[in-house]
Amino acid sequence: MAHAVTETAASAPLPRHIAITMDGNGRWAAARGLARTAGHKAGLEPVRLCVRECARLGIEALTLFAFSSENWSRPAEEVASLMGLFLEAIDREVSELDRQAVRLRIIGNRHALSVRLQAQIAAAEQRTAHNTGLKLQVAVSYGGRWDIVQAARALATQCTSGALALTAIDEAHFAAALELGTLPDPDLLIRTGAERRLSNFLLWNLAYAELYFSDLLWPDFDATEFARALAFFAGRERRFGQAAGEGATALKAAP
Ligand code: FPP
């Protein structure tokens, strides 16, 4: 009944910003007797699907967790293979992203990446910078705590130089210094792989996100499951800390 699920989502309130933790590549590969890297490669297809679907539905922003600060401690070959995959993916996909009017940005500690990857990222970002369609963020070498610390440091530097008054720092100002900057907070987090935790992803920005946990492993994530996540979101009453009632209903239609 994939069709019915898609239909429900089409007429219901959509998230403005979706964040996805793409988990389960290693288990998907192991179940087939393949190397973990084969799972990461297979994980590219659902990435393409999510970009296409978000662009088609007019969703404003999509942020994908591709490599965490903690992932550096994986075996060296797996890290090298993932970095190679990112290089290859940017190289191969940037034209198609551009064709779909997607604006690509990489968030995370890019100084930890190879000079070659940094250069390729900069070129892809520049090429798509003026696109007005989907805003696609890929988190690489990203950690939510790292993000908060780098924002605090940036603001502290401005305070020390006299460019910023301590009293000018409020939540909006702090949020703007985070990697997502002035993008709206994700209102839906999808996590695949049957784990139910945040794993240090967008700790500040996910404060009020609805959480959709899927038992599917990331390479198996498909249009039906994406539509299910949207239907789940459409059915949530978003309260942002308010009591249930009229205000909450209004927020549901316009979060
Ligand atoms: C987590 O699964 C997944 C990753 C660490 C890598 C995600 C990367 C991709 C989907 C590839 C391409 C992405 C882009 C945006 C170019 P896991 O290895 O932790 O799986 P496990 O929990 O089964 O071990």
C-alpha cells in the first residue's frame, strides 16, 4: 500500500527541514557476506532517492549524517574507503544536484579532511551556491558537541575583540553561529538501523524535532518508508512546550 501512504503525505503538513541519520550499512553488508564498505556504497542510492523526493515535494532543507567525529576511530581501511566514497560521490553527483537546483553544503570539521577532499567540497559548494531549490547539508566529521564548542569559540573571539557585546548573545545569535546557521531547525529526524538515540547529531537544532525510528537498514530505505516517515510527521501534534489545545493545533498546521 505504498501508494496510499504517499497520497496521505501529499495532502498533509510537510516538514520544512528533515535530518537523517543513515545507520545500518555495515549490518546490511554483513547479512550478505560482503565487506562493510559495500554497505556504504549501497547507501548512496537511498541518498539520491531522499534528495529527489525532498526536491519534488518542495521541502526546504535536508541534512544527512554521513560521518561523525567518532567515526574516525573505525578501522583505517573503512575510514579510507568512506573518504574515497565521498570524493567519488561529490565528483559524480554534483552535476545532477546542480540540475535539480540543489544547494550543497558540507557541515562539520572540514579541516580534519584531506586537502583534496576539502578542495572538492569547496568547488561543489561554489558551483551550487546560487541554486534556489533544496538546501542539502551533508555532515562529515561532524559532532553536535563539537558544533556547540566551535560556535561558543567563534562568539567568544568576537567578544574578546570587542566586535560583539556579551549581552547581545541570545539563543538566535548562538544558533546562527552553529553549522546550520540560519536554516530552520529540522522538524523531523529520521534514523534507520533500529537504534533509538541521537548519537551526537545536531544536539542544539533537534531540540523540538519529531523522531521517526525505522527498523530498516539504510541501504533498504526506500520511497515507501520515506512516505511513512512523512505520514508519521503529519500525524504529530507539535506543541513546542505549550499545553495541548488550540494553540497546539495551530502550530501543527504551521510549525
Ligand atoms: C552508518 O552505518 C553509516 C555511515 C557511517 C556512512 C554513511 C555513508 C553513506 C550512506 C554513503 C554516502 C553518503 C553520502 C552523503 C555521499 P554503520 O556503518 O554504522 O552501520 P552498522 O550500524 O550496521 O555498523
